[in-house]
Amino acid sequence: MSSLAQKRRLDTLIGGPITAVLNLLARLLGATLSRDHSLRTPPRRILLIKLIGQGSVVQETNLIRALRREHPEATICFLCFPEVKPLATRLEDVDEVIVLDESSYLRLAWTVLRFVGRSWSLRPDLVVDLEVFSKFSTILATLTLARDRAGYYLSTTRFRRGLCTHLVYYNRMRHVQEAYRQLGRALGVEPEVGQPVMPRVSREEHAEAARLLEEAALGGRKLLLVNVNAGELMLERRWPAESFARVIEAFARREDVLVVMTGSPGERDYTESVRALLPEDLRERVVNSAGRTSYGGFLALLSRADVVLTNDSGPMNLGWAMGAATVTLWGPGLPVSYRPLTGRHHVLVAETYCSPCIYFVDELPCAGANVCMQRIRVAEVVAAVADLLEVEVAAPEEEEPQAPAYAATEGYLVRVSAKGERGR
């Protein structure tokens, strides 16, 4: 339908006036109806709203499990966009997944109207808005007319104060599962913080992954899965292709390690472009599985991996959920908020003045140059992967990182253009 930036602008321009009107109406009706929001009456129907971000959905599974444990007889529904559906339908504690079609504005409007009409007839008792910043999700939660509506607030989301009955402060400097636990406590449940709930994978999907690995002659070798992608939400989270290629080369030369690159069908070309950077004699020893497996087959691959090397992305969270050891690369993102909390993992960050940024600004200070990712050293990544694989690999020689396109000076960022002009 549109880019993430366009969606954010629409959320502000259109969502702002709508939330203002709904806020006024909700306050007037609240004063008139005097509803009981004590949660003493167990909800019969619970609606969870998380429109985008599979990684966040993985982190939410302990909250969903706590709601199921506390309300075993309740029907739990999950509202999302199509990108989240493949994962949401595999969550054991979710009874129904409702998908809004965002392929065009007309289809989105139609599916929203259908959702609202259905909500009025079925009337959820509790709606939990798991989006942090979205006005759209808040509007959807309000239009359900649910008795209780829960969500998060920040200084930038004051519009929720009249529209939600239960609000919890979202602390961006704490792990996201801590935020979900606090929200759960506000709803009378106690989510665990730690290993996510594993999504369902069928026997046939495990067999699909086994066939791919058999074709690649895995045998008794160790399996290294490499995700060079970062999803369309924030491409600046990608480590440079050349750096990935050098790490892959170091392990592809070993007879006891099989390297398999992963990705979605839409990421296959980029994944292949990274594989093409390998020396010609090594390319056939590295498998590009992007787009070759079903979603369930991909999850099954993750469950078989000895190590997953990945950018900050959905596969990082999925790999953790499936029990794999992980090496994760961070720059624009905030490891303290999303890193794995259990199991064997290494988190690699190259500190820069402006990192992290994506949770705090709409326009990145580097204008996409992602120097924070470029500064992560190949040798560090090779050492981290080798440690978790329990093999010895010589660290490759590498040049010093190039000077950044901008520098921290006197407490503010100075961008330097190609012509050498300066500006704040």
C-alpha cells in the first residue's frame, strides 16, 4: 500500500483528528455510563492488536500465554496485517487471527469496516493494544466498544489517555518483555520474562527442512544459518554485504560446517547478491535457501541450527524462540530492549554517538549511512560465531573502518556533504 514513512505520516495526519474526536466522545460516554473497569469480571473474549513486526510478536508470547493461563475459557483473537499472519496462526494460545488487507486503501477500509461490524456483534470484553505509537491501532481498539482497553503511553501518545481504560508507561530503556509483564500485571496476570513460547511447526514442515539439508549434504556437519536481511521496516539495520561475505567465507572453507543463507522470497535476490561476493570455488558450498522453503520449513530450519548469525530482525527473535544459539548484530536498534534473554548468544555492537536512533527519531541522523553497522568488525563476528559453534577459525585480516560520513562535534551532529558543506 505504502512505505513505512508514508504510513507514519498518514497515521499522524488522519489519525490525529480522529483520535481527538473519539477522545471527546469516550470521555462523555464514560462520564454518562460509569462503567466498571476493575476487571473483577473475567473476560469472555479478548482481542490482541499487533499490526506489524513478527519479532515483537515473538516477544509477546509470554504475555499471551499468561492471559490464556488466567482465562482458560476465554476466546483470544489476534488482529494484524498480513505480514504477521504466518506467525500469529502458529501461536498455541490464539484461537482466531483476523487480518486487515493493506494491499490498497480501498481494501483496508473495507476490511476495517468488516472488523468493526463484527466487533459490535461479538463485543470483546478486553482489547490489548500492543502497538506503542500507532494512532490507527488505538482507533481500532476504541471502535470495538470493548468495556476494557489496555495499552501503552509515552509523552507522544497522550491521545490514548481518554481512549484506554488501562495504561502502562512504556520504558524504551528496558527489555520489551519487561514492558509486556507490566502490562500483564495491570490486567491481573503475571507473564514470565525469558524464553519465548515456541510457535507450532508440523511434522511435514520438519521433513521439508530435513530434505533441504539432506540435499545440501549436511551429514554430521554443524549448521550455521546466516540472515543477511533486515526486513523493509528499517534496512539500515543491515550489516554490509561485503562483511557478511567475508564471515561466510571463513566458515564455508571448513569441512565440518554447512552454511545456509536464509530469507523470504522477496529477499532472495539480495541474499544471492551477497553469496555472489564469495570466491567462485566456495559459492557452491553455501546454500541460498531464501524463498525455497515454506514459512514453517524456515522455522524448522531454525530449530535445527547450531548457530544463527543475523542482523537485528524478525529471524533473530524467531531463532531465539526455536532454541538456536544466536550471534546478533546491532546499530540503529537497542539491544537492551530486544536481545535474547536466555540460551547461548553473543550481542555485537559498535558504539557510535548517534546509536541507537530508530526508537527515538523519525528521520535517521545518518540519512541511511548506518556507520554504526559498518563499524562492526569482521574479526569480532567470526570469533563470536566460532565460539558458539565450538570450532577454531583464524580471524581474517581487515582494514580499519572508513571515516564516518558525519562526526560528533561539540555535542551535536555535523553532516558533511559530498561538497564538504556543513549543516546541523
